[in-house]
Amino acid sequence: MELFDNLLLGLSTALQWNNLFYCLIGVVIGTAIGVLPGIGPIPTVALLLPFTFGLAPASALIMLAGIFYGAQYGGSTTAILVNVPGETSSVVTCLDGHEMAKQGRAGPALAIAAISSFFAGTVATVVIAVLSLPLAALALKFTAVEYFSLLVLGLFAAVILAHGSVSKSLAMVFLGLLIGTVGIDVNSGVARMTFGVPALADGLDFVPVAMGLFGLAEIIANLERPAVRQVVSQKLRDLIPSRADLKAAFPAMLRGTFIGSALGVLPGGGAALPPFTAYALEKKLAKDPSRFGKGAIEGVAGPEAANNAGAQTSFIPLLTLGIPANALMALMIGALMMQGIQPGPQVMTEQPELVWGVIASMWTGNLMLLIINLPLVGLWVSMLKIPYRLLFPAIVLFCCIGTYGISNSAFNVWLMLGCAVVGYFFIKVGVEPAPLLLGLVLGPQLEENFRRAMQLSDGDPSVFVTRPISALLLAIVAIMLLAMLSPAVLKTRKRALAE
Amino acid sequence: MTRRRFDWPDLAFGAFLIAVAAGTLVATRGLNGGTAADMGPGYMPRAIALILLAFGLFFAGRGLLRGPVGIEPVQLRPILGVGVAVGVFALLIENAGLALASFAAILIAAAASRESRFFEVIVFGLAVTAGAVLLFIKALALPVSIWPW
């Protein structure tokens, strides 16, 4: 029973007092930023990265992971009470959740959202534990050739399944790869595109890039829009859902968990896609679809379970293969590298306490979230009373201090400023910045494996299609790209992402 | 408006990519490209730059042919406020200490929003500065001086 041994090992790490403490910090911060619209988990994780440097690797990852899934809980609170999604993943929760609140059933809606999230989180933790071992074992057989193909598959799939135009996202991946080549070339020791700046010798730090592109650019764009007045529409009474509510919600919860776990594992998965899919499925399965949008409890339970399960299972490619499924996981890779751990399949065997500790901490974290969210919901709601005009200067300041703190260099602050301007440009021309971050983080690995593979094959590129695993991976990429060209698939994708 | 004949977002993104690709090709011209079997430091940057160039030409061309799609007008106040705040922070942090740099950044950033109120921002700025000093220097031990002296 290797699985149980591993989970026990994980629990013994996750239950250490200091790790419980960092997990608590993570989920509290996560809930806070989830509740607040206008600041998401990506800039928050980027902001806290420099300060995890002094922590043990497991504590650092446990805290950062807590922020991510904690944000899913917080996001639904805002969605239900104020009809504003705190996070993109809780957009669908607005539909029926806020409708329930309007009918005076905010309490049960919040409770069902939290219970669904907790249930999904618990199941997803087991899913991660079960899937991780075989995947990592498979990945250990990979050579540079297969690893290169896997990275290509990861990048392409992330682009295709995520939001936005595929061609523009692909261009952004390559842009990220290009930025990733800045710095001293490891093989020859020659400085590339550093323009004589010594701070660039080690390459561009991705923290200032992420904070500029996601944090600051987003603030600038938010300020251009007229401010939204947020009114909490309901007094909160009786949080406990009725037996009928639970009975109606349970099957939806199960289906949502399944969908979220499956979609979360895919590259490009994460917390955004699953809730939409789950909502569509619930609507299709319902005896009376017209109830949806008018406060159907299944419309809260399904998507909430799905986004939480997706948020957690998107850790699987990261923990087993060292491949980030989305921009946030790319930051996690960064956190590992800052700790001196090269991400990849070997992490699982070399650092079992780290991997299993993080997995087990997701369960303890979910339990904490259930406790800090339900009884304390009033506290979180009062956070919404902080006006954006006060919030954003503080975020700007924290971004500055955080970037400065990575290596105590003002250069990184300037770099962040440059990225903010570029990020603002991307928002203006309607391009998603997330693929760039993936390219930037994976770029060095991609180049390294490509060069090694080409060296092994004496410069013959056919090696990528003659080896079976590599050929299979690349074939999947080709099929996905071809499918994207077909108008029928294109239409479905547009509808699925727009719904 | 005659300016709206093109798909401006595509055109601008295409032009941006072409500029980046061209800049890369210029910046890497001194690097050894090597061969596919034994790549030099210039191989990957140049290969990626060429791909970006192709993307750039594609978007620029599509932007010229399609349309009309406009870009929402740029408002100067937010981008200047946030931009200058970050710039001033970068200039002040090393010599003037965290307290002054933070306070200045908050004040300038607040100017980015039309809704900011003068006295509220002063009080809030002082509070956040004090909080930042406590959190980052006292608790997280960031090696920065608090004051310029």
C-alpha cells in the first residue's frame, strides 16, 4: 500500500505546526484576494514569492498552493453576495448563487458553495495521490527527446484550452520563449541580449514580469473603467442548508468534482474552464432547465465543486512532470527553482516529503477554509467595503516592495514598470498575457532539451517522430492544431469559453 | 472615422511582434549560430525571432485586410499615475529608504484615480507606510534602510 504510506508521509509533513501555520496564512490570504475583485491569485503569488525564499521548500509551496485554492472559496462569496465574481472561476456562480441570495437564501448558497468546494477538494486530493505515482514513473523513462515533445504538448495544449485567440496566444508563447533566452547561455557562457546590463546575466526574473503583466497592467486597465458600487444585498441568516437542498446539490457536487478533476489535469486546465463545463452539464441534465439562472442550487454546487477540484488537480502535471498547466503553476515552478529544486519527474522520488506534504496540505487547507469561510463569512464581506481607490495604491506599493525584495535591485522595479506598460498594451490589443509567462518559465528547459536531443541525434530532427512516445505526444499536438482549423470545433470552443 | 478602416488591435500586435523580432535579430547578430547538431548561443533566439516575425507579418497583414476594429482610447491618467509611482519608488528606494519611497508611491499612485480624496490619501498613505515598514523590515527582515539617514 504505497499510496497510504505516501499519504501518511505527506500528512506527517503537512501536520507539522509550522506547515499548518503557513497553510493557514496561505488560505487566509487566498480567501481575502478571492473576495476582493480586481486582484487575483497570480500577482499575489508573484508578490509573495520573494518572501518564501527563507522558508523550507515544503512550507513555501504549501503556503502558495493555499493561496490558489483559497481564492476559489473567496471568489464564490463575492459572487453570491454581490454578483461580482471575485475570480474568473466564479463567474458562473454569480448566475444562480446571486439569484438565491436575492430570494433570501444567501446562507444556504454560501454553505452549499463551501461544502461543495470542500468535498471536491477532498476528492481531488485523493485523485492527485492516485495519479501522481504512475505518471511520475512513466516520466522517469523520458529522455531529452520525449521531454522536449512533452513540453511542446504542454505549451500547445495550454494555449488551445485557455481563453483568447489561439494564434495570438501561440505568438505570446514564442514571445515568452524568446524572453526566456535572455541571459548567459549555459552551454557556451556567452551573454545573449543582455545589452550590457549585468542584472540580466541570469536571465529575466519572472516575478517582475508576472507582476507587471498581471498586477500593474490590470490595475491600470481597471482604473479606466468607471468604478462599480458594490452593495451586499442580503443580511445573512441561517447558514445551514435544508435536507432538500443537500439532496438536490449532492449529485451535482459529484459530477462537478469529476469534471473538475478531469479538466484540471489537462494542460491549460485549472480553475477557469471546469465551472463553465459543469454548469452546462447540470443545465443539460436537469429535469427543468428553466430553473437555472433563477436560483437553482445545482447551479451553485456543480460549478463550485468543479473549480475547486480543477484548481487542485492542475497541480498533477506540475508535481509529476514538472510542467505547469497554467500561468499560476508556472509561478510554482519558479518557487521550486528559487529553492534550488529543478522541477521534473525526479522531484517525486528525491523530495517525497515535499510532494506528498503539499498534496496532504491541500486537505488540511480545505478543512481550514471550510471553518474560516462559513462562520466568519461576515468578516470577509466587510472587506468588500474597502473602496478600490484605497486598495489599488496599496497593491502598487506592495508590488514595488515585492519585486525589489527578490534581489534587492531597483533594476527589477524598472523591469516591472516596463512589463506593466507592455501588459497594458496587450490588454488594449486584446491579447492574453498568460501564455507568455508559460513560455518564459519553460523556455530554458525547452531549449536545453532541444539542444541535447539534437546533439544525440547529430542534428537530425526526425528523432522526434521516430521515437514512439515522442511521436505520440507530437501527434496529439498536430491533431489539436488541425482540429482548431476546423470551423466546427472552432465554433464549439468559442461557445464553450464564452458561455 | 477613416482611421477605423483597419483591425487596429491586430495591426498593432503584428507591428509589435515585428519590432521585437527585428530587435532580436539585430541584438544577436554577433552571436554564433552553430549547426543544428551543435547549436551555438545564437541559434534559438534567432529561430524564435524568425517565427515571431512570421506571426507579426501574419497579424499585421490580417489587420490591414480585416476590420474595422478600433482600440479603446488610452486614458493617460491611470497609466501615468501608476507608472510614475513605480518609477519614483525605484529611484527612491535605495537612497531615501523605504518609508519615503512608500509614502511617495502611495501618493502618486492615488493620483491615478479620479476618485481619490486628498486627506484620505495622506492618512491612508501614512498608515500603509507604517504597515509596510513593520511588515517588510521588522517582520520579513528585508535589508533596506527605513530612513535616508
